[in-house]
Amino acid sequence: MSALNRQRALLDFTVAALARRRIKNLALVAVFATVVFLLASAMFFASSLRREAEATLAGAPDLIVQNLSLGRQAMIDAADLPKIAAIRGVAKAEGRLWGYYYDRISGANYTVMVPTAADLVPPPGEVIVGEAVPRVRDFKWQGTPLFLSRREGDLVRFDIARTLGAEVALVSADLVLMNEADFRSFFNVPAGQFTDFAVTVRNPRELSTVVEKASAALPAARFVTREDIARTYQKLFDWREGVMVALAFVAMLAFAIFAAEKATGLSAEEAREIGILKAIGWDTRDVIAMKLWEGGLVSGAAFLLGTVFAYAHVFWAGAPLFAPVLKGWAVIYPDFRLTPAIDALQLVTLFLLTTLPYAAATVVPVWRTAAADPDAVMR
């Protein structure tokens, strides 16, 4: 019998043996798939969030200049803008107006800003809002005005010009866009002051030189590069992914205990089956190969089921189990569909972490039982 035919025969026998204990094996696959599901969901979700953050930061300014007062950010004078714009290597420098507004009605914090793009500047008395703002306000009909209160007895009405789409919800869910006049009036910001400066550098390799020259021109300012923001996001996602891994640790621990118990020995029924196979002429290598096929089929089926369900959970259902942890704790959650960001390394790592230990745990007890005397094993 050729090696291929031998393995095919072993596989057929293994499938028949698994079918005889279908209830036990189905329960095992379900538990195993749950472990894979938890780990894969956390991995897929965090990876996709990183990809979304990288795409979002690609449009961020190369450099942000902030004024500091008593160690905290303060308004920056427009008179300092020409000092930054005059630095060699700076392609563009512009003042930005933005801030935060706490909505006592919904308990949410909005990010209010004046857009730099002309097509996003609303007319006077109107605002452009992110998709979550009408949602948390529970607006029932289109055209409902947005009332904002700065203090007790004060109420300012804004008509909603339009709502930003869900495709940009990661960065715009809590956004309220105003024109400059409305922003300065609402927040009482005098003319000639900005929240910060956004700087575009012609050559990214000259960014450190630009920062050095800008520091000399504005020694009291703070300079934040795009890479600084990216590192902050990376640390944030790493921490939150770690929380999810910690939550899945209990399931992993239970599975590790099960694998260790599996490695200590076989059940009486499995040992009797191996003894019968040895008595009718099976070789020890064939018995080990058969059990390896069994472990591979169980772990492979669990890996496939867990991975498929994790993909559907994250990219089709929006990860309802993990989203509050990985997105953050807030009243406003971005409502957007993640783009899959899965590579072969992720899948191989997940496979090695979950399926390989179980398949390997079957070798030692099977070899010990198969090497013993068949009569003693059957008794």
C-alpha cells in the first residue's frame, strides 16, 4: 500500500471514529472554537482599527504648534503665524479654531471646529454634524434644529445643514462644524487668536529642522508631529487590545488545563480501542498517525469555525461584544463598518497559538499506550 493510500485509509478510519463519539467531539470543537473566536475577534478588531487610524492620520498636518500657559494648552496669537510660515521648508501654515462642548442633554462631548476646507464651511447660523450627533439627540425628523446651551438660561439655535456620512465616522462621529464667525461668537474667542497652528512641510525629512527653527522662533510653544500622534494611538490600541487578551485569558487558561489533562493520558475507551488496533496488527506509527489525524481534524475544524465567526462578528456585525472596550468608553461611539485588515502572519500566529498545542498534546499518551502490551491495555 502506498503512503498516500495508507494516509487516506487512516483518515477514513479517523472520521468514522470521530462520528462514533460525535457528541463529545462536537462539544470539544465548540469549546475550542470559542477560544479561537475570542482571540481572533480581538486581533481582527485591533488590527482594523490601527489600519483606520493610519489612513486617518495620513491627512493630518505634519506639525501642530500649540501655545502653553501654566503647562496647559492656551489660545495662540495670530501674530505668531507669520513667524512659522517664514521658516524655510514650510509649505503652508494656517490657524485652526476648535474646541470641546459638553452637551448636558445627551451627556456627550462634541468636538466643535471651523473647517479649513471651503466645501465644509456651513452658512451663518448653520452647522454640519457627524452622524452620531443626531443619534444621541434622538432627532426623529429631518431638519430638526440643534440647540446648544453655554450656561444656564442661554440657548443658541443652529440649523443642521447636513450630516457627514458614516464612511468618515471614525473621525467625525462627534463633530460639529461651524463657520468662523459663529465659532468665535459662541465660544467668545476674540479676533486674532487661534486654538493652534497646522503646518505642512514640503519635505518630511526636513521636519526635525523645521521644528528646531520653530522652537527658536516660539520658545514657549509645544510642537506635536504626526508621528507623535501615531505613537499615541498605537499605545492606546495596544493597551485596549491587552485588556481584551486579558479577558480572553480565562478561556485560554481553561483550554490549557484541558490540553494538559489530554496530555496526561487517554480515556479507558480510547485506550481499549488502541489495544484492539494493536491486537489486529496495527503498527505503532499507524496508531500515532491516526490520533494525529484526529487531533488535526478537531483543532482544524475549531480553528476554521472560530476564525469565520470572528470575521463575521467584527466585520459584519460591528463587533458588539468588544467594541465598547476597544473603541473606548464614551457616550458617542463611531458607527462605521471596519475594513478587513488581515494578513497571513496573523492567521499563522493564531493557528500556532491555538491548534498546534492541542495536536501535539495527543502524541505522548498515544505513543505510551500504543507501545504497551495490547492484552494489558485491553484489560
